[in-house]
Amino acid sequence: MKERLQKILARSGAGSRRKAEEFIQAGRVRIDGKVVTEMGIKVDPARHKISLNGKPVSASEEKIYILLNKPTGYVTTLHDPQGRPIVTSLLKGISQRVFPVGRLDLDTEGALLLTNDGDVAQQVQHPSFEVKKTYVAKIKGRLSAEQVQKLESGIELEGRRTYPALLKVRQQTSRHSVVQITIHEGRKRQVRKMFAAIGHPVFSLKRIAYGDLKLGTLPSGKFRILHKKDLDKVFISK
Ligand code: URA
């Protein structure tokens, strides 16, 4: 059966469909050995050999969902021109070609989903699914009740208001505070920017949950394969 090339690529673990389109545009995809850059082309993966970056693409790879406790210092891209360690290098024993769902900054640690399922990856990231992400931030100084309220109701960030957030102050000293924050947006460095915008720069940041799927006691640098019931927790949250 013929299908759009970007759909086949996304399903086989190349990333989201948008990512797959970027690969096509960049000339990294071949059909029967020939580079294709045409968008929207339909192919029958049973009859043609598709490759990405010179590696064969399987049309029906088993879907896999992984929760990794990302250490700081790792990038969440699949290639790094600067040669920094990439998160997928931590997935020892995983043969499927998985990609990170969204990103975590180099200096942020914690829960990172990886999968070869482009559709689920898109859902987790799409604002309409409102997947909540919870972080623990160590920030400079003490937050006032007013500031907590401000962040919770939304602040102006780079010309756009942030959606409502949920905050819980876990610990405060005169020098720093430890604050739990739940948001369902995924703007670049959003949590760091939100705290910085109200005068409390972030010292360290860790994502502890997607929806009701918690990182728990998973050690730094380790991962676990998720079952269907775990994945469901990503999309439901109290
Ligand atoms: N917000 C940030 O500031 N950094 C992350 O890595 C994730 C959310």
C-alpha cells in the first residue's frame, strides 16, 4: 500500500512528521538508492527500499516508549555538531531507532520520553492534548505569594502570555527556594525564562513528571521501557 513518505519515516522512528519532512528536504532520504527531496511523494514500503542517512528504514518497526532520567550535559538531539554526548547513547540494548519527544536543555535533567512512534510524540507535544509537565526548580531568593500568583495566572513572555501554571513552594531559605511548577506548554527554556522574568533566576532544573507518569526513583542516566498503562498516565492527570 502506498503511503506518504514522511508518514512512513515518522512511523519508523525518524521523528515527528515535521522532522521527517526536514530530512527529506535536506536530501537525507533515498528511495531505491536515489535521493528524493520531493514533498508528499507516495511510496509502497513493501516494494521499495527506503533509507535515511544511509540506513534502511523499516516500515513496521515495533513501537517502543522509553522513560529516561536524563543527566545534565546531554543533548536531546540525535546529532550534535559540537560532539557533546547525546541522550540516545544512554539507551544500551535498545535496537529500535528512537528519538526524544520534545527537548530538555543541556543543563536540565530528569524525565525524558523517547519513542519511535511519531504519532504519540506529536500528541505529547501538541498543545491541544495539554500534557502537563512538572519540574522542580531551585531558584534564587524567596518567592512572594504575589509572585506565585502571578506565575500561576500567566505572565508576558516574549510577547505572548503563558498559560496558567501550578506552583508549589517546597522549600525556602533566604538565599534560594525549591519550587515545583507544572505547565503544559513547551516553549524553549520556558521554566527558566518564567522565573528569570520575575527576578528569580534558576540554579538547577529537573523534570519529574509528564502528566501522572512520574520519574520516581529511576537513577540518573537510567531508563525504563514503558507499558501501555504507563503511557496512558502521560495523557491523564489529576
Ligand atoms: N523549561 C526549561 O527552562 N528548560 C527545559 O529543559 C524544560 C522546560
